[in-house]
Amino acid sequence: MANVVGIVLTFSRLTVGLSSAASMIRAVREVKAYSRFRKAFGVPVDQFPMLANQIEDIDTCARRATAGAFKLYSQVLGLAGANVEVVSALSLEINELVRHPNLFAMDDQTRDICRRWDSFCHRLIHAYQDTALTEVMAS
């Protein structure tokens, strides 16, 4: 039972970290879009050097947090012992999904990416759970 509780706590903490990183990425996208739209003294505010530097710093921080969260996720959960084909397919898919520039366009391609993100998350969690179950059953 202690193994199961440990797995659940670890997983939930990692999920909170990933959610926070995702929120940061979303916030950066909103900041960038708003700063292109908002004008001060007749100039879009993203054209002011100090704000441009601040946006760049926020973007770097969000990217660093996201990369760190995924690295930690992969190291802790690693899917060690998981089906190699499943891990390979998930790795290829996440690389493809994160290349999509944004999730704001209301077009078929973006909606498809959103559907695929949802499906990917379910399959990733299930792969982790299957691996964890195999580990628990073996001990």
C-alpha cells in the first residue's frame, strides 16, 4: 500500500508542476499578444525596449520551467520497463505536438492538435499507470 501511495503522491506533484509550467507558457502567449495589441503614446507596447526585455525574461523563465518539468517528469516516471514501442511513439508524438505554434486559431488543424493533445495525455498517463502497476505487482 505504501508503494501505491508513494506513486500517487509523486504523480500528483509532477502533474501540478507540469500544469504550472503549462500555465506559464499560456501566460507568455497572452502577454505577447496583448503587448502587440496595446498601444501607449501611439506605439505598440512591445516596441518599448524595457517591456521587450521583460517579455523576453518571462518567456525564458516559462520555457525553462517547462523544460525542467518535462525533464523531471521523464527522469522520475521515465516509463522504465514500459513497452519500448509505446515510449517511442509517445516521444515522437510529443515532439510533433509541441511544434504547433499556438492553440488560439479556430481552424481544423488547431482543433485536431487539441484533440491529439487530449488523447496523448490519456495515453501517457495510462502507459505510466500500466508500468507502475507492473512494478507494484512484481514487488
